[in-house]
Amino acid sequence: METSKPGEQHDNAPDHQLDANYEHNATKVNPVTTSEPTPTPFEPDKSRKSWYDPFPWWKFFEGVGILFGILYAIVTICMWRDAHNNFIVDQRAWVSITSFRLEKEPTEDATDITIKFSLVDSGKTPAVNCIFERQPSLLTAPRNEFPKTWALRPKDQPVFVLMPGAEQGKTYPWKPDASHIPLYKAKRYMLYVQVKVWYDDVFGGHHWATTCRSHEFESGKALDDFGFCPTGTEIDTN
């Protein structure tokens, strides 16, 4: 049996007191946290949805309607464009080169002769900024190729306006080579006249037309008897 003297303190505490202090301190140092489970929210419609739910029929017709609207717009634009182009083609100026005529036949003295022709606007609106080039030649006949072509529009000549339905005559003085006259009268050469005209329509389009005409010498033959060359007569269709 242990005894203690007066004034002394006992160092050993009872076991149950130590256990109580340990539990108390442990609770403070490492508190135990607990969580309550969160209940899953109730969704009454979810159980009704599944992979076999039917596709809303109205969405099909909505898609068809949108597609039809797009196609209709495309077709309408194309039809409007075609109608617009057809309107321009119908209303624009169309210039042709016609009515060739010699003032007289070439002679051995090689004096100047005059070649006449006309420009005609068969369209419904004026041809503006008109300008032309021409080239007469005495060349071997018959032939399919001709030396003179004009790729570029000339810039050093005055321009003019040709009204619809109007015919504007043009003259061109020309002096042939004297050495070619006997060959021309022997029908070994023919007179060829090439003409090209450039013009604009009132809608802003640029156009051109070319022609090649030939005249064969024959005593008493009409001076306006000009036929078409095998090639060289063209017109743009823009």
C-alpha cells in the first residue's frame, strides 16, 4: 500500500481519468467529420425517355421547308440573271458592216480609188464609242488566209455614235500597187477588203464585229458586187 506524506502530491492519476483526458484531447485534435448522403433528385420524366422515343415529325417537314426555300432562292436568282442577260442582249446595239462599193475599178495608172461601206446598228439602243479599221489588198485568189488582223482597239482615231436603225457610210481612199493591176484584170488577183469595228453598248458592254469582202474584176461588173471571203466575218455575241 502506497502512502504519501503530508505536502507531497501524487504523480499518478487514476487510469480512468487518463483515459477520459485522452479521448477529450483526441476529439479536439482530430475531429471526426461525417457527411450525410445527398438524395438523388426525383425526375419523373427521365424514366419515360429512352432510345426508342419517336422523332418529332414536324422537324422533318421543317427541314424540308428550309431546303425548299434555299433551292427556290437559288433558282430565282438564276432566272433573274438569265432574264437580265436576255434583256441586255435584246436591247443592246448590234453593229454590222455592209454595203461595200467601189467608186471605180483600179487602173494601170494606179490613181487613188475610193472604197465605200456602211456601218449599221440593228439593235434597239445606240452604239457609242464606235471606231473602225480597214485594209484593202490586191491578193492572189482564191485564198483562205488574210494578212491583216486587229487584236487591239485603236486609240488614235476619233470615235462616233451610231443610232439604232441608222446607217453611216464610210469612205476610204486607197492607192493600189501598180504592178498588181494587170494580175487583177487577169483574174489572178482579187480585191479584198477587211474591216473591223469596235463599239460599246449603253449597258457598259464592249463589242466588236469584223468582215472580209472580195471583189473580182470583170468588164461591166457592178461595182457593189462584193462577196464574203471564206473566213474573216465574225461578230461577238456577249
